[in-house]
Amino acid sequence: MAEKKYESKDIVVLDGLDAVRLRPGMYIGTTSNRGYHHILWEIVDNAIDEISNGFGDTIHITLNTDGSATVEDNGRGIPVDVHPTLKKSGVEVVYTTLHAGGKFNNENYKFSGGLHGVGASVTNALSRWCNVTVNKDGKQYFVEFHSFEDENGKIHSGIPVAPLRQIGTSTTTGTKVTFLPDDRVFGEQEFSFETIVKRARELAFLNKGLRIVVDDSRTNDHSDFHYEGGIKDFVAYMVEGKNALFKTPLYIAAESKVVSLEVSFVSTDSYTENTFSYVNNIPTTEGGMHEIGFKSAFTKVFNDYARENNLLKEKEANLLGEDFREGLVTVINVKMSNVQFEGQTKTKLGNPEARTEVEALTIAELTNLLADKKNATYAEVIIEKAKQAAKVRLAAKKAKEYARAKNGAENFNLVGKLASSTSKDKTKSELFIVEGDSAGGSAKQGRDRRYQAILPLRGKPLNAEKKRIDQVLANEEIRTIISALDTGFGEDFDLSSLRYNKIIILSDADVDGFHIRAILCTFFYRYMRQLITEGHVFVGLPPLYKVYKKDYEKYVYSDAELAEAVASAGKGYMIQRYKGLGEMNPEQLWETTMDPEHRTLIQVTIEDAAEAERMITTLMGDNIEERKAYINEHANFDRVDTFMRDYKKV
């Protein structure tokens, strides 16, 4: 076959916003529900950037009955004058040109979450229509954008219907944006009031004095967030349900030429640390240089204080950072220009200068805070808790060393428990953690032995939320899981050693089964969190019923599906209700729950680290009344189908 020439004429040049339309994942990560909301956050982030830099104080988000969303702020308003080189209004430039904005220098925005200048234009490109109203300099301006399909079937994205025009006068300033996400990109989806409220609350905490109002015209739901205490209120909110050892969180703030820093923290009687960090309002769930700088400074200041106040004896070794941070709930809020995030998802701060600046500011401010004698009690509480944590750490270290020494024996103990897969290809391998020996036996017989390993649980694992690390390690089921995964845990966790690409929790569709899911997810969240953040943890969804007769058989997973199956079956059908996995034979378990071609898996994710922390504290912690209140408000055991929209076929 003749080699095809590759010439200049073969290079396709995408006009305007067509690149966004062709590869939306490059700009918003995914066209799933997360991406659907991402285009809303792009507009909200622009409003937040105005307010973070001192212009305006209120943002109003409205979910409209036609499926569109409106974001309105009282900032300065997008520029409306004609751009000197592009010869069109600033509004049109911002909404139709990638990498266009006022955030590439520090003259208009000292701090910005929207780094790449693609936010507004991407939202426009992925909407059926987008309307922008600007109030500025006593006048009101309007422009409408549409994405339309021509006679050849080509979609042209975000085209202005007419140039920006003045439509009236105004006594206020600000920008109002209304857009309808394009179902040709996202399919049939809708905005979640609950998702938006969670992020709005977080933004209000991070921007002291900001007011964010969220209205849902579809349901008349309304939320209004305003926190004068800022991140100090955020920490107080995060420790609701925990036993805080201070009456109020401590707070420090400082600014240099490079960064603006706020930190608030409180100590609790729990055994794990929880640090939530943000840069320019963006959650840095993977941490980064600012977290490293803070933690280093925190350790130094408290060790120095302990020495100076004879709380650590001369012969005693310095305490480690993990000792001081046990039970600590901390919010770190950094604002800086020229931010360098690692990865497209903006989850880890890479600026080396952030480490040194945050460390220096923290040392100075924290030293001053502890020098005030009224704060001596707080320091003593943290140091005493750290000393106890150090004792447990040393004991746990000995336990780990003992476990390593008898590693061969532990692996031997897995024989009879773990049924390994035969393939060495980790990218295809799956581990099913199965509730009960009976279901485990069916899973072992029904599985694809090449890629699927089975680990039956013979009892309930320990609730890691309520126990120290040495107590967690003493639980046989937990030790078995650690051995099977081969990653280590806690500070020693190493994702590169993971034996399986997917870890699938398979439990009964009853209260005990849901409890086991919650316990395992809590353990992974506390001690192997990277398994979740890197997308390795799933929950298998077993069927609730089988509808069948002589020539018809249908497995159904919700009450809504049951009604459809019954209607399709016609007369003479029978229904089998599956109360447990053990009721299914190997073939049925394979067909319904394990076969990659037909099964339904729920991927366990952390969309919002702060809310995930609060949820685990509520559901798995010691506060029974708060847990009851949450379940009474949110649980609907008769409507399994309401959750089906969020399930992901894998």
C-alpha cells in the first residue's frame, strides 16, 4: 500500500472555540456531572476573583426552571470598551477567545483562581446559549451568544448573535451571566442544588465577609452564606461532631510580597490529622509546597516551645510533625500570584517559593501567638497530646517491624482467605472484598480467575474512625486487607506496590452490608486515601430482585426498574428478592455483579475533601444524636432508584 503523504493541507485548524467543543475533556476534565458543574464554577470563580481582589461583596447563583444557571456579582463589571487589536468589546473577547483575560499580569488581579484565561470562553463554548449583562459606568450592556448547527451539520460554538450593545442605564456595577449547558455535549443532566450549596458555603468561609446566595427556582430552595469569622468559622464548622479540646479555633494571618496567608486550627481527641488547604480559593487536595511549609514551621515552633517551657526534657527526643498534628483540624488559606499547580486538576501547589514564604510567616506569627500567656493552655494541650501520640507511634512502629519480620507467615495466612488472580497484569487485576464466606465461595467459583481475586470477610472490620492506629492494626480483617493490597498504610503507604487496579467492595444490599461498605471506605479514607483519590476503590451493586417466568428473566437494581420489569414480563411472572449475596449461585453472581460487561460499579470519589471529612465524622464518629439527625433528614430507604443517576458503569 502506498504511503499516504502528510502535508500542510492535512493540518486542521479549529476556529474560535471549536477546539473546546471537539475535546471538552482537555478543558473541564470530563463531561460527566462533575464537568457539567465545572462550567458553572468557571463563572463563579471569575466573580470570586473580583471580590478576592477587593471589588464587590456579593454573588447570587440562581438555578432556573429551564435548566440554565445565572451567576450575578457586584464587582466592577467586565470591560465593555473595544479591544485595541481584536476590535471587539472586552466582553466578546473574554467569552469567545481562549487564553484571554485580565489575569496574566498583576495589575488588575493580584490573586486569581482562573489562571489560564479559558473559563468564561469554555463555558460559552459548551452552552447552547449564554447571555451576559454588564453594569458599568452608569450604563447597562448586553450580549447574547449561541452555539448553532449549520446546514452541513457542523456546530459553531459561542457565536455572538450581535455585537455588545447598550440597553439602558444602571446605578450599580457588576456582571450577570446566564447560560444553558449544551445537551449535545453533556447529555441529559441537571444542576444539583446540594452540590452547589456545598461549594458556595466553602467559598464563603474562604472569603471573609463575602455573601453567596443560592436560589433554586425549580424547588424554591434557598441558601445564604456569610461568615465574618472566615476560616476560623470554617474550622468550627469542621469540628462539629468531634470533641474539640479548645473552646475556639486559633488563628494567624500574615502577608509578604509573595503570599497572603491565613491559618486556623483546633485540636480534637481524634487520632488522625485533617489539613484542608486552598490556594486562591482552589482546594489543593493533594497539598503542595504551602502545606509543607506550614507543617515544617508548626513542628519547629511547638518543639521549641516545649523545650523552652520544660515540657520536653533534655534527654527526650524532639516530637515529630505527625505527633503534633494528631487530632488537629487545620485550614490553610493562601493567596498568591503566578500560581503553578501540578496537573490540570489544580490539586497540588508546585511553587517552591510558597514553601519558604509560608514557613517563615508561620514561624513568626505562631511564635507570637504562643508568646501570649493566655494561649499557654492551648500549647500545653497540643504538646501533651503529641507526647501521647509519640508513645503510640513508637508502639505501632514496633508492631510494623514485627509484621514485616513475619511477612511470610502473614502471606501464608492469606491462603484459604485470598483467592489470587493468575495474571501479572496489574492494570487489569481486580480485588473483590466480599462480605461473608458463603458469598465469597460463590465469587471464587464464578469469577474470571485471570484477573479477579476474591477476599472474603469473615467478620466486620474495625471502625477506624474511633480507634488508634495500634488498635486498627490489631483487627484481623484489616490486617488481611493490608496484606492483600501490599501497599502498606498510613505514612508508609506506597501506591506503586498496589497489586490491583480496582478494589471492589461487595456486600449485601441490607443494613449490615451498607455498614461494612462505610467501615471499609472509612479505613481507606483514613489510612490509604490515595486509593480513593487515584480512582481505585469501587462498590459493587448487587441486584435487589429477579423477575422471571418460562421465557423471561430480568435482574433489577431498584424499585423503579422492578415496576418496568414486571410490566415487560406480563402475566405469570415470579419475583425473587435477594436479601444477600450468598443467595446467588456462582453463575448468577457473575452475570449480575462481577461480569465487566454487565455489572454496575459505584466509584468512590472525594469531590469535596472538607465535606467528606465532615460526612465521615458524622456517620462514623461518636456523636450518635448528630448521626440520627443526618439519617432522618437524608436517608430514603424506599427509593434506591434516586441514587442510580450517580452510579457509574465500569
